[in-house]
Amino acid sequence: MGMIDRFLGFSQGVTALGSAATGMAEVFVQNATRRMELDEEAYARAITQAGQEFVVARQGWFDGFVNGLNRLPRPLLALGTMGLFAYSMVEPVGFGTRMQGLQQVPEPLWWLLGAIVGFYFGAREAHYFRHRVWPAQQVTETTIETGHQADAAPHALVARPDDDFADNAALRDWVATLRE
């Protein structure tokens, strides 16, 4: 079959016509095979990037020891509290004696313990609060580089001179169309 096509000279013309038809069809209908290839490539890049985010530099024994110590307070407090309940049921007399001993602890020492625990967990929460990704907030007024305020819709954008995008001409034009 290949010899007859070459002999008649149809092979190159038919191939060119087929390529042109394929190219024209892809203008109107997406090439599903190519779409799957691109999706797989994007997925592979995303997985590779996600894997690189979790790569940790090799640490020494001291860093590992300190990281282990930093992870202890919460489980120890939780397990210790549950242990107190179990201890009160297993050895009620010993538990009562120890609770009477806790009643002898002066009040300022309880305040100190509360401050230490509160600052430990408060600092942890503050850290996560500071590093939270906040959603975009809706603003009722639009301010552009000139500092002039306009009557805008409640969903309008704020563009202040100290923003990173304040010098973007396309963005300024878009903000101007919002005010119209």
C-alpha cells in the first residue's frame, strides 16, 4: 500500500489535507488527547511543587530534641488531665490527699501558672492568627491615586498610592469604569 501511494504521489497531498482538516477541527472542537496530556503535565507539576514544600533541611540532634520538647505540652496536659480522672477512680484516698495538697498552694502561684500556660497557648494562637490568609474584604468607597473618593458600588476596589498595584494603568482604567 505504501508503494502505491508513493508511486501515485497521493501520500503527501493526503497527509497535508489531513493535517489541515485536523487543525481546522481543533479550532472548533478541543483536542481531547492534548487536553489530557496538558492536564497530566499540570498535575505532575503541582504534585512536584507540593512535594518540594515539605522538604525539610537536615537538622542536628539538638534541633530534633528541641522540636520534640516543643510538641510535648499539649499532649501532656490532655493525657495528664485524663490520668487524673483515672487516678481518682483507682486510688481515691491518694487522689484526695494530693488535692488537699493542691489547696495549700498559694494563690499567686496559681496566677503565675495560669499566666505561663496562657502565654504559651496564646503565643501559639497569635502565631497562627498572624499567618492566616485573609479573604478579600469588600469596601464601600473607591480611592484612586489622586486620593479623590467617588460614589462606588459596595463591591468596588480600593487603590491607594501605597498599594503594589497603584501604578497599574490598566487597573486605574478599570477602576474608572467602575465609577461610571
